[in-house]
Amino acid sequence: MSGITRDRVLEALKVVRDPDLHKDIVSLGFVKTVHIDGDAVGVDIELTTPACPVRDELKQAAVYAIRSMVPGVKTVSVEMSSRVTQHDHRQKTTVLPGVKNTIAVASGKGGVGKSTVSVNLAVALAKEGARVGLVDADVYGPSIPLMMGITGRPAIHNQRLQPLENHGVKVMSIGFLVDPMQAVIWRGPMASGAVKQFMTDVDWGELDYLIFDLPPGTGDIQLTLVQTIPLTGAVIVTTPQDISLADARKGYVMFEKVQVPVLGLIENMSYYVCRHCGQREEIFDNGGGRRAAEELGVPFLGEIPIYTSIRVSGDAGKPAVLDTTPNGPAEMIMRIARNMAAQVSIRNAARSGEAEVDIQLS
């Protein structure tokens, strides 16, 4: 009779720990089923995001743990799936009932490539299998339609706007609703009202992540967003030089004051590598984003160098993250998107733990 049992398999899997959540995958509830057929073991593991940055490492560790710790096992198969965790809040559920997580991408100043980063993060998450939406909240300079390669006007169904879609991402922008040759000349309350309508009057359906590309600075639109829905978190985009970092810190302070957790910093335009000679030039300095993240006590999600292909792909409506060139910008952006998704899971797990404590104490 085989000595392989479900309890032994689970005990072995307790040595496999999620490095972000700091618990083993059994305690976290990731192990959904264990199949035993003679000397063959199959395990189904469900992660908290399809964009898990350590997905492959957890799978390899699970296979190794079972093989080395459960006597008699000859073959091991591990199936990985995911179910994105949700930022639970009554107000958010009322405004966006089908949206699990809301993420603001912000910058303290213009010209740091925030919209480019927003587009590529959204498409990266969609590539990983997540359901993603993108709100172009930069009402005065709506660039998302061009970068996403979308033209046309949204349809109306049941008195709600239907977002347009490309590259697996649902998108809404004021650029779909106004003549592209007309400047949007609105006072703050009108611009803020438009962004609010992008939440209340748009049929987003079921989404794992809804990303907001915010205008630069810390003005009316930012405050309207955080007052309308409790955000899961915010990401701040900066470039390496001191003036940009000073403004990034102001953005951090704003989110701190309105109690929005900062998921991390992204350093864009980190450096440039000449495609002819291979020499690296740090045009805007380098490493400032990492240093600022350390000073502020927030994660550093990664850096994106200056690539001509990123500019070309944005103008063509084909985000750089879709490029399959080895060692290109797509790989770096995918890592950053996975790091951001991991921070969302960490925040949601922390909130869930706080809720459990509240329940036990009440």
C-alpha cells in the first residue's frame, strides 16, 4: 500500500513560502486540490494574481518539496492558476461593483512618461491574463487613445457608456468624446466631473485591475478620484534627476495625506544605450528613483531605460510591452507590472488580516 497521502503532500508543501506574503502556500490557501494516483501526485495551486513575479519559482519549489519529502513519489505535476484578490470597501463596491482593484498612476510633474508607463502596465497585466481597464484621467492632454491605437466613439447601452477596447484592455478617455483638434478648456470642477463620470457612467463589467492615468501634479482631479473611490493604491513615476524626484516626493505626501497607500516608485528614462556603439549614457542621472523609494519607505518597482522603440510604439498605438525582442523594454516592463501586482496582493492580504482582527476583537 502506498504511503503517499494528502496530509504528507500538504506537510511537504508547507516549506514553500510566498516571499512577498511571508507565509507558506498551504497557510495562504493557495493549494486547492491534491490528486494521488499510485506513485503520481498532482497539485493545483491558485495564486493571487496571474502576474505573480515568483510564479515559476513557486512551481519549481512545490515540485521539489513533494519529490524530496514524500517517500514513494515518482512523478509530480503542478498546475498553476490565479484569482486576483479584491480591495474590499463598501464605497468602491457601490461605484465600481465589478472592479476588484483600482490603481492610480501619478507623477509630481509632467514630461516623465507617465502615460506611456500607464499604457504599458495595463497591457502587461492583460498579457498575463488579467482583466484590465484603463481610464485616461488626464482630461487636458488625453494621449491614451493614440498610444492604445483606438479611434471612434463609445456606444451607449442601458444609458451607460461602453469602453472601447484594444490589446485586451478596456479604455475610456475624453479623447473619445471631443474633437481631437479642439482644446479642452475647462475649469477644475468640469474636469473633475468628467473623471467622476468615467467611474459612475461607464459599464466596466468585471475587472481585476482598473488603472487611472492621472494628470501631473496634485490638483482637483487627483482629489476627486480619491474622494469618489478608495483606491487600492498608487504608483508614482519619476525620472532620475533631482527636480523630478522632488516633485515625486510631493506626490507621495499627497497620497499619504488622503490615506492612499503608495505601491511603489517607477524610474522612467533611467539611461540610454547607444544602439550603434553600445555605450551607456545616464542623460538624467541614474538611481534617483531607487534612492527616493528607500527614503520614503516604499517599494522600488523597477526602472525603464530610454528606448527609441518605446516612443515609436506609442506613436503607432502598439505599446512596447507587446514587442517580443529578447532583452528589450518589454521584459523590463513585464517585471515592473508583476512587482506592482505583487504589491496589490500584499496590501489586500494586510487589509484582510486587519479585518479578521477587527472581527475577533468585536
